[in-house]
Amino acid sequence: MISDRLRAPDYRAWRANVEATGGCAHLVRLRGSSRILDRDGAVLVEHAGEIFAPCGNRRETICPACSQRYAFHLIRAGLAGGDKGVPETVTGKPRLFLTLTAPSFGPVHSRRLSARGRVIPCGCGAHHREHDPALGTPVDPNAYDYVGAVLWQAHAGALWSRFAIALRRALAAILGVPARQFRDVARLSYAKVAEYQRRGLVHFHAAIRVDGPDGPHDPAPPGLTPETLREAVLAAARSVCLEVARPDGTPLLLGWGTQIDVRAITPARARSVEDDAGEITDASLAGYIAKYATKGTGKTDGHPDRPIRAIEHVAYLDVPDHHRRHIQTVWELGGLAQYEELNLRKWAHMLGFRGHFLTKSQRYSTTFRQIRGERRTWRLADTLDRLAADTDDPNGLPPDLDTITVINDWHLVGIGHRNEGERELALAIAERKRDLRQQRRTEGTRP
């Protein structure tokens, strides 16, 4: 199929359209026309026919090219500053990289290394390989608390909200002000992503920053340091608790797991993600966090990509047995009246997790809408620049963006490439573009 596409008469046009999407592997095919008119109504540029648009999917398994595009820019702007309206002074504020995990709902197969690099035996007595499919699955599936795991997963977003409230109160206490006056003296800014563990439950990874009351342009209040911020984060995480009821009415207390990782963020532009002191650099952390937002439930096996419409479909899913039982438990709980407000069956394919994979506070950095708007404006300006270069205007000046009108008339033709050969070529284009970007970043960091 690849050779057929390479020999096709329209290959060059097809390749140009795919490259314009960044090598999207799940592109959107549109047919119609687009016209750019000047202030007098004269047509400056007109395109008609079939075009491709990037899918924008955040899942790496669906589209590697689109999965990290917006997440990286959104997160990096709030870490390094100097872009997207965020000043570089944010690098001097108290900042931490936080990881919150789920509690245990039963022993699972694990692989740990000793200080000498030797594999520590699992609770089952085996020495698991790095990619052993048993990793993350229960040692005793019949004793594993699937109901508790699903209820924790469904309330993970509420736990984060309570953590953020508790953290603001802890910071207010450090600053010596009442909790209700915290926003008058400081602002908590963060960006967090949810990453699935092998056992099917999510971690939260978050970059946390303390600003002045008006956001990133305001200096942080005196008295707050990375050390005091760390103490407040740990205290808030350990204090969070949420009580829900099991199906039989017995109470279930939900909180974070015992593994809470807090690291300082340094402004150094090092190439490695983590240095010898256990700190993490802001420039590397953006890609590090954005990567989490694109992952599935594990390195080799994941949850379904689309919602489940009927429980009968679960038996035919290509997922591990542990995840299958997790999905079945979500479906069963979703049918109970006491959990109706959770709308669990809608999120059965996500193993009960109902939150967004990437969220941020209001003033952390830019927004996805602003990033998409900037891309549209850049593409339009680039088109007009090329138009000016092709005209007889001696000055070569493009029309002003404020004096033109863009008329788009497109309708959907299909989603995805027509065959696997086209998709493989698109993946190769995306990989080449990714390698070029990495090369440019590497050359830019050389002294």
C-alpha cells in the first residue's frame, strides 16, 4: 500500500497536505473552498477541493503528532516564561513538581530494584521482567478491591479540588492571613496531568507555582520559599479525605496514596530532565509533563479509545483481564441509583476516571483557544506574505490583517487516512518533523 501511494500521480499534493497537518495520523478530511477578500471584496487567495486538518487528539496511540502539540506549549509557557504572555520572572518564584498517587486496593505484581540495581522479588516470589504483562495486575484478583478502586477513580477530581483548597489554606497560614483573604495577597497557579499506572489508576503530576494576587506578572509575596511551599504541599496532601458509601452502605474513606513526590523546579536550561540533586528543570519538565497527558494505562496495554455502549462489548475488548474487570465494575456501579450522578457508564472506557487529562488554574499560562488562534493567525499571515511575494507590488508588502475577510465553506468528508499505507507514511513525516525540532532545540542549547 505504501508503494501504491508513492507511485500515485497526486503523491506530491497529498504529501504537502499531510505535512501541513504536521504528519497527523488521524487527520480530518474536508472538502469545500476558502477565500480571502480585500476590503473592496476582491479575491486575493482562493482554495478549493479537498484539504486535511489535524485531528488534535491527545492520545499518542491515536496520533503522535497532535498528542503533545498544544500540551507542550501550554505547560512550557507557565514554567519558563518569555512566551504566550507569561514573563520570564516566573522562573524566580516558588515552584514545585508534585506527584500524587492512588492508594492501594490490594497487592499487585511489581518490579523494584535494590541500591545495587538488582531486581527485588515481587510479593508473589517472582523476579519480573521490565515489560512483564503481569506487572500492575493483582496478586489475588479475587481479593482485589475493584469497587474501592473504581470509587476512588471516580472521585479523583474531587480529591484534587480538596487538595487545592487545603493548600491555599496552608499557604495562608504561612503568610499569616485568614484563608478567605489568601487571594488578596497571593495566587496558586498550577498545571496538572493525569497519568494511568499499570494497575489502571491515575497519578496526578503537577507543576505548582505561587504568584502575586494578579497572576504571573505579580511577584510572589515575601515569606514564601520553595521550602515552605513544600511543607504546605505535603501537609495539604496528607490532610485530604473524602467519605463515600459502598454499594452496601458502608463508608469508604478516600485519600491519596503514601507515595507523594515533591521536587524543586530550577530555572536552568539543562538537557536532562533530572539532575543529581533530585531537582527538575523547567525547560525539560514541559515535555516531561506533556508526555504524561498522551499516555494510556500502560506501556503496552491500555484502555479502549472510545466509549462503551453495551456491557456485551467488554468481552471482545483487546485489554488485559485486570482492566476488563475494572471496566465491568464501573458498568455495574453505573447501574446503581446511588451512583447515578457520577454517570459512570459514560466513563467505563476510562476505567471510571471522569476528569480531564490536562487542567490548569486560570492564571497559570495561556489557553488552548489562544494557542489555536495564534496558529490560525500565523498561517493567515504566512499566506498573505507569500501572496505579496508573488505580486508585482515593488514594496512586497502583504495586506493588513485588519483589512481582509476570510470566508470558509468546508464540510466533512471523512476521518482518518484511507488505508494503513497512508497512515504509515504520515507517521514517518511526523517523526522526521519531530527529529528536526529536537535537533534545533539541541543546537539552540549549545554554548
